[in-house]
Amino acid sequence: MALIKLENLHKRYGTQWAVKDVSIEVKEGTTCVILGPSGSGKSSVLKMINRLIEPDSGRVFYKGKDVKEYNVIKLRREMGYAVQNIGLFPHLTVEENISLLLKEIKWSKQKIKERAEELLILVGLEPKIYLKKYPSQLSGGEAQRVGVARALSADPPVLLMDEPFGALDPITRRKLQDEFARIKSTLRKTTVFVTHDIYEAVILADEIALMKDGELIQKSDPFELWQNPKNEFVMKFLGNEYGFHILSKYTLQSLGKLKECVERNGLPVVNRSFSLKDTLSLMLKYRTKSVVVEEPDKRISLLTFDEILSFVDKKRNLEDRINDARI
Ligand SMILES: Nc1ncnc2c1ncn2[C@@H]1O[C@H](COP(=O)(O)OP(=O)(O)O)[C@@H](O)[C@H]1O
Ligand SMILES: [Mg+2]
């Protein structure tokens, strides 16, 4: 069952549609990324989930119940919320910022401190250094990490994130995106993530909901979006680089068993944690169609360019079968 269900949402400002007939279902434990150009209505959709704004018409269900039937404070406690430029309270330390909600729900001081430390470690900040700092003493990337920690503080089942890494320089942004992709799998939250960053969408999404001018244009998993874009807009918006983003989402682990070999033959050596994209990039750099994969037990196997092709092919066949079953 869908944990979050948006049904025929509409929202208009004056004569302008911000959101036009958007319906989306988000299954428990999955991440739905709402992707689209600036002004396409992404934030408006997100804010209807935790009732920061109310739709003109249409409904939002959480656990099968209309969000209007929830006490709004209780609803928001179920839904951690992280936004761009994060809005940490400047007069409170990092620890106090993270613990605001925990104090409200009357956790003990000791438990709050432990939780704040645990969260800082999770988002990659050393508690000893950061707990007592004030927001003005943090870099943009650090503040953003604290923002994510705060959204996670009371371990809410749902995370709503609105371009949380949008204001960062490209290098810090990429680092945080990759780290978030990594911790996401351990958190197992139901997440709705708004972004206009295509790489971010691909690596984080189980499903991508692509919006334009307030409307939902296509919703499918990142691979399917690549293979079967619904129209010209989808194709143009994703761009030619999209395929590389897809290949960066999968590591060599996804290739399964490879042909064992004994000689390295001067080929570049990789391990299973390499992404398909990085492997491809190495092949190009060394102008070779093969690399050697070193397994943890030190045995080696050979990976050829054709195997990357056949991975894409296999996934496509799988998608086709799923689509056939849907019809
Ligand atoms: N409070 C508001 N008043 C008037 N227009 C708004 C308001 N909020 C959003 N809009 C308009 O609605 C459209 C969608 O906005 P938004 O949901 O913020 O888009 P996105 O998050 O995709 O950039 C935009 O054209 C924006 O200008
Ligand atoms: Mg927005």
C-alpha cells in the first residue's frame, strides 16, 4: 500500500496554476524524487504533504487517512522536513538545533545528547567539534548536514526534502548527494525529495516524478525514464548525459559472476565497489575494452565492455517484461 498518496491536487495563485491535477503514490520505504525545472510546482506539491500549504482541490492521504484529519503538529512530527538554506536557529548551538523537537517530546537530557551525537556521526560531522558550534561558525555544507540531522532527529517514518543541497558549491553538493544516497539505504525512510538536479534524482530515486508547468509529465523508475521517455520534453530535460548518471548508480556488484582469469595483462584493475560509469571512464582513459576486477579474496576476473552493454540490455528486457505485465 502507498504510505503517501496524492490525489488530483490542484493549486492556483491568481490566474496561474502552480499545481495542476497531480496524482502520485509513494510506497513505504521508497524514495520518490519530484524532478522538474524551476517553477514547475515541485515545492508546492511537497508542502501539501505536511500541510504547509493546502490544495485548492484534491486530497493527500497518509497511511490511508486524509492529512486534514490529522492534528497538524502530530502530522509534522511524522515527517522530517529539510529545505535549502536550512534555517537553523542562529542563537542556538548545533546540539540545540538538532534537539529542539526531542525536547518538545520530552526526551531526557542524556538521551538527547546521545541522539545528537549519533546523528552528527551519521551525517559525517565529528560531535566533539560540532555540537557546541553556532550556525554562523559552519560552512554551507556543514549547515546543510546539520539540517539533515535535524530532520532525522525524532526518527520520523517520512522525510520531505526540498532541494536540501541546492545552495552548495558543486563539489560539496556531489559529496553530500553521494553520502545521502549511501545513508538512505540504512535509514529505510519513505522519502519525497524535490530537486531540479538530474544526477541527484537518478542516484536517490526509486521513482522519479517529472513535472513541468504544474503538471506531472511522467512517473517511473530512473531506468525506465531513460529507456522510454514519454515525449520530447522528457528527453530534452534529461539530456544525453542521463545514461552516465544511470551507470553511476550501479556498482560492479550488480554484474554478478564474471569470468575468472589468471593474468592481469597490464589492464586497469578495479574492485566491485566501482560504478559502471567509473569503469567505463577507465576503459576510455586506457583505451581498452576490458578491465580486471579484483575480488575480496584476491581472485581476479575479466570484465569487458560488452558485459556493461549486456547489463543495460538485461535491465531493459526486465523492464519490458514488467511493462508487459502492467498492460
Ligand atoms: N505564494 C505564492 N504566491 C504566488 N505564486 C506562487 C507562490 N508560491 C509559488 N508560486 C508560483 O507557483 C509556481 C510553482 O512554484 P513552486 O512550487 O515553488 O515551483 P518549484 O518548486 O518547482 O520551483 C511558480 O510559478 C511560482 O512562482
Ligand atoms: Mg522549489
